[in-house]
Amino acid sequence: MGQISLNQVTKSFGDVQVIPPLDLEINDGEFVVFVGPSGCGKSTLLRLIAGLEDTTSGHISIKGADATHLPPAKRGLAMVFQSYALYPHMSVRKNIAFPLKMAGIDEATQKAKIDAAATALNLTDYLDRKPGQLSGGQRQRVAIGRAIVREPSAFLFDEPLSNLDAALRVGMRLEIMELHKKLATTMIYVTHDQVEAMTMADKIVVLQAGVIEQVGSPLELYHAPRNKFVAGFIGSPKMNLIDGAEAAKHDATTVGIRPEHMGVSKTEGLWKGRVGVAEHLGSDTFIHVHDTGLMDMMTVRITGDIEAKHGDTIYLTPEMDKMHRFDAAGLRIA
């Protein structure tokens, strides 16, 4: 059981409230990602769940029991930080064993748990090395192994991949997803990277200024963002948001169209513009279009190759059934 419930939880630092009253249900075995821009409160919320920050008001329950005022060690959770926090003078084996040794677990049980974690994380050949002899990805796996042996009710990840290069991030992302399938344990993962959120999560929690803007599956957030903030944050490249007369034609204050939901032509179309930068990525091309009269720059995503040089005239035609409409308050119009 790794169910976690937050009921009217708040957090203030002095007179500044950084988390207004907030409710959230995290189900047993879910992979939940907290995502949002820097300063949105996602790490603070994770630390409240972990017990590393005191809750100003409200209640946190873990496995059905009130954990609001329990110390971190009593919550049955394991946290993996952005920094690996490994002991440099200890071997991988001893780093993984450390929480077991502190808990007074006998050596035979320690060895069995360490061997199982090492097998799951492909660390068996590195158990006698020191952290300084490992790559960044391997060190992060050691930190995860140290969490696994505790057999927690839930794992809490605080931007664990941000110190890795792009290729390692992709690899570790896949490894964490595989690990979730193997362990079937609740995982809460904090990131500012919406691509990580979309690819990893069963459920995404989008935060802004401590407020939950939307909770849902990746595809729910992609296809039906509840407001302009979520629409502009989820999706890469981000949604084109258009105000003014064009939006008014669709009985909205703002309309949004994703880059992949527009047709491109050199001869005709609804919106005329000028090609700025074209990013050729092989299977996809991103074209940044200026001078449409709709917004400073629009982005269109097409598959395959197109002859689109800087300064060329180009025409865009949106797929009307894929257009999103938002009212003056920024809320989605059904």
C-alpha cells in the first residue's frame, strides 16, 4: 500500500504562503510526476510529503494513517535527491547497505537485499568500486539502490536526472520507468522538464505558484488542457496561442493550435508568414514562422523534408477540429 492523500495542505514561510490549500490523491502503485516552472512549489510539495518541511496546516496521510507530524524516518518513504549524496570513501556495496546497517539489519539479510537491488539496477559488477570510479548515471543508480533496499511505501525523486547529460538522461529515464514496472511501488517524481513528465507519468500534476492547475494522464493534459497555462506548458514545441481578432472569430479570447496540427504549403493556406529558422531533425522539421500578424512567432512541426529557407513565404492552415479555445479568464471553452 503506497497511497498518499493530501487534504487542504498549506505551507508558509513567515507571512508568505507558497502552497495555498491543496488537495491531492496519489494511488497505490502510481507513477506521479509533479511538473511546473522553477519556483512553482513542486519540490516544496515533495518535501512536505517526505516530512523534510513542516506542514503549516492541513493533513497528509500515508497508507491510510495520518503522517502530518511524523518525522521523515517514520513515514516509510525513500527519497532520491538531485545530488547523489554518496559517501565517497565507501564502496558501492557499503553505500547501498548504509540504511540497512543503521536500521540494525543482520548481514545475511543485508547481502540479499543489496544483491537484489544491484541486479535490478545493473550494478552487480560495480559493487566493490568507489563512487569516484563511476559515471554520473551509475552513481544515480547507486542512490536509487540505497532507496530500494529500504523497501519503502513510495519513492520520492527530486529532479534526479538534472545533473546528467542529455543521452544519460534518456537512458536513466527508461531505467526508472522499467524499475517502476518491476517494483510496482508508488513513485512521485519532480521535474521542470515536461518531456520527462509526458514520457514517464501515469498521472501528471501541473503546478504554478503553488496551485495545482490540472491533474490527469499525459494524453488528457495534451488533448484537453483546462487552461492556457497548461496548454502552453505541456507539449514540445509548445502550443501556439493566438489572441485578438483571429480568436474572436472562434468565439474565444485566445485560441491555441499545436505545431503538429497545421498544414504547410508554399502556395496557399489560411495564414501567410515568413520562414525564420527551420530546425531539421531528420524525421521532423520545426519551422519558426514570422510576420503572420497573429503572434510574434509561430512554430509548425512537419514530418519529413520540406524546402523551407530563411525568408521564404509560407502558408499555414490549422486543423480546425484540433483548435483549443480559451475565455478571458484563460479557462478552456468546451
